[in-house]
Amino acid sequence: MRKLVYFIGSTIDGFIAAPDGDLAFFPITEDVIAFLSSDYPETLPVQVREQLGIGDAANRRFDTVIQGRATYAPAIEAGLTSPYPHLRQYVVSETLTASPDPAVDIISGDVTGKVRALKAEEGMDIFLLGGARLAGSLLPEIDELVVKVYPVVAGAGIPLFGMGFSPLSFRLTGTHTLDGGMAVLSYER
């Protein structure tokens, strides 16, 4: 059975973006780029893969991506309707009625049911890209967390999970620290 993996960047104090959704304050250093390019190339959108010269890099972990509409919006605004053509792409949205690209499927109904169906299929794991509200609603379905903790304290912003108080335990299964200070923490339910 495939796993739903929330692969996300976070500040030390647990924020995935500034209050307005901006990500520019995250330090993307050479060691971060090298790590993502070698270990998780499929998590990089097509334009970044092309810039890094890894456009044809094989998927190592994921063959499907699920993201919320707000996470997908910057790609649309940049004219990139299919940011992950190397993955099956799903966007969860209550407002998009039609996909702007034939390679992107919109999930507007039973998100949990769709995730369970995807997990039951054969294939690689499923990359949950974000955002916080979507991750919060899918928390019971998340099998693994891979949190890239950047050496930054934001003080406020969009949290890792947008939901009410609902504790769910995970077990630390791996740590990896990069020279620039980013720590990659892996947890399983």
C-alpha cells in the first residue's frame, strides 16, 4: 500500500509560510538544492528541475502529488498550469470547477475517499505538498511526515497544520542535518 507523505518545509517554530503565504524568507542554500536534487528530485517543480539540469531525473520516492488550491495558485499566476508534469497531479479545491490543464485533476468532493483510493493503488508514495488546511484535514490519512526544518524563527505565519487541537502521535524514524543548518526529520505514524 502506498503512503501519503507530507513533505514540507518549516521554520523552527512550525510555520510553512509567512502570514501572506510568502516563502522567500526560507534560506535556499547550495546544500539544500543539492539535497533536494539528489534525494527528492520529484518534489521540485518543472521550472526548477530545468534550471538545475535535472529535468529528466527519475522519481525516487513519489509518483503522485496532491496540493491545495492556494498552494497551486502561484504556479497558475506564473502561467505554469502543470508544475509537476513528472507526477500525477491533483489539486484540492472547492472553487475551481475545471482544471486549467489536462494533466491536473481537481478534487472537489470527498478528498479523504480519493486519498484512500490513491493509497490503495499500486505505485510509489503520494507527495502531499500543502497547504496547512489540507494537511490538517488529511492528518488521519498521513502515514509519514518529512519536515525540512530551516534554521529560521518566523514568529507568525501559516502553521504546519491548519486544524483544531487533535493530537496524533508519530515516531521519529530519521534525521539528517545539512551543513547550512537545515534538519530533515522523518516521522511515521
